[in-house]
Amino acid sequence: MNNFNENIKKYASLALNVGVNIQNGQTLIINSPIECAEFTRIVAKCAYEKGAKNVHVRWSDEDLALIKYLNAPDEAFDEFPKWEADGLEELAKNGAAFISISASNPELLKDVDSKRIAAANKARSLALKNYREYIMNSTVSWCVISIPTKAWAKKVFTDVSEDKAIQQLWDSIFKIVRVDNDDPIKAWNDHLNKLNHRVEFLNNKNFKSIHLKSKVTDLTIELPKDHLWAGGGEYNAKNTYFVANIPTEEVFTMPFKTGINGIVKNTKPFNYGGNLIDGFTLTFEDGKVVDFKAEVGYETLKKLLETDEGASYIGELALVAYDSPISNSNIVFYNTLFDENASCHLAFGMAYPTCIKNGTEMNSEELQKAGANNSLIHEDFMIGSADMNIIGETHEGEKIQIFKNGNWSL
């Protein structure tokens, strides 16, 4: 038990020191499920000890959310509280840091009308558009982490008791986020340095296009002329280094919006707002999804793609080695934070402005002219596999194997 408590404290410290890199006198916002209250209190206490001025917690309650989805009138899902959106924007404007605990029940909304979910997601995205720009532009420090909840743990570990499932999920998370090391922060610095070497190589090559090929995927992705690869951590507007995802194993960039052609199939379930989408295949022409199939969650995927014009285009290409800690755990987490860092992936919707030169200084029209996709959403889905081969082609016509049989070949 003492070791568990020590790991909890190390995890909280990791989120604060490596994740958002909290600064003296800074305000911290924690987005947390009510079920995660005990851990949230530990993070808050640690933040104050590290010099935070204020810690504000935005609680969420999945049971209450489900009650609303099943009982509220349809029009309730067409609006989002303006006071909440304005508050988040004001906090971001004033330089707050944001930690979000991602621990949702993957099947919470499986019996809810997909039209209601789509309406609520769209209303939320519209209301939070200005706030999201602070996040997508990395103007502020932000970090997503996860801790076990009962429903999530039982979905991952179905053949054991609830208590055992929670303990197994804790053990898996501790290992994956490296808090089982004597010095997690040093372990993370070493890991980030390795990711930076990949980033530097890819940026130096300035690839014109990327070709992904496996048994189920054959996709060519054109890259914008001034694209940038990123991975590990980045700097916010105040030049503070932070790591947005713990864990993170990816190196990513933006595709040219209309430059994607071919077919791709997912290789892990996609948890979208309490609904699972799986066994889906997408066909792209000139960047757009022109045809799709799904064995599970077809209507949910359909509504996602109909969110807005940009939702059926891709905003991110991320490379993750198949031989990596999360993938090697052989666990399907049904949680995008973990599953996306076990597999190469794409993202429906908005591109990160940080993935193109001077992108954070461009307005929406300039970004789109440069080839970046714009949308209310940004949703990752996994496509990597042990037989994935990736070839990059430079503007000079040189072809370089980036991945061979699922892993880096650089």
C-alpha cells in the first residue's frame, strides 16, 4: 500500500512538473470526473506546494450526464452554457494551465440516440471554439492524463472482480507513464530526447508525401510545403515547456487537406464520447472521406463525419512504433489517450496550427490556404499494425523507409 501511495504522489508530481510544468503564481484548472476526486485532491495539494496561486476544479458526473441524455428534451442538446465557455476562455487568456483526467466509461452512451450525442458535441465545440484555439495553438500549457474508474477498468479487464480490475489498470498505468521508475522525471526526459531525435530527422527531410501500406491500409498522404513534425513536448506562448499527453509515444504532423487518397481501416476500437466505433473502413479521395463502413457504431461515425465540412477531412498524421510500451502491454484500453499512443493514427477534423511554420500567427483563412484542415472537432483513431510499412518521398524524389513492419527503420 505504501508503494501504491508513493506512486500516486509521483504521478501527480509528473503531471505538474512534466505535464503542464506549473509555474510559481500560476492558476491551475483540473477537469475531473467526480469518481477521481481523491486523486484530484492530491494533484491540487501538490500544485499548491509547487507554488500555484489557485487551483480550480471542474467536476463532471457521467451518471448525471446519462440522466440528461435519456430524459431532457431535444432542444437541451443544442446549447452549451455561455458562462462556462466564457470562463474557460478568460482563464486561458490569463495564462492558466489545464490538466484533464480522461477516464470515461467507453460504453456510457451506447443506448442514447446518436442524434442527441451529435447535437451536444457540436454545441459544445461551437461554444468552446475560442478556448480551443488557446489549446490547439499551445498558447497555454495543458496535459491529459488518466486514472482508473470502475466502469472503465471493468471494460478493460472483463474477467476479474471490480477491485482487481481497478488494481490491474493502476498497475498498467504506473508502468506506462514511467512512475514505477525510481526517478520518473529523469525517465521522461530521456524518453522525450528520443522523440526529439525522430522529430529532427523528419523535419530535416521535409517530405513531400507519406505512403502507408499494410494488409488493410493503402494510403498516400501529401504534406504541406511548410509542415512541421512535433512530438514529446512543446513550448507555450510564455516559452514554458510542457507535455500535452502523458503518456505520449507519437511523432505527428498535419496532412495537406486535399492530399489524401486511398483506403484505411482502424486497428483498435475508437471511443467517441461514450460510444465505441470499430471495424470501420474509410475511403479517401482528394482528402475527403467519400465512403465508409463500420461493423460497430456506424450511426455514431456517420454523425461525427457530418459535424461540419472539415470533419470528413484529416487534421493529423501520427507515427507510433508497434514495439512500444502501450502496444507491448497487449491491452486494448478503450481510451484514446492510451490507444493512440500504441498505434499510428489519424485524426478527423482540425489540424494543429503548430504543425506548420508560423501557423500560430496565421488566422483561419491563412491556415486553410496553407493546406490545414479546419473543423469543430479533432478526434484520433488508430490504424497502426505489425505489418505497417511507411515510405516518405522528398521533393527531390528520394524515397526513404520510415517504418518497416510496424517499427521505426530510421
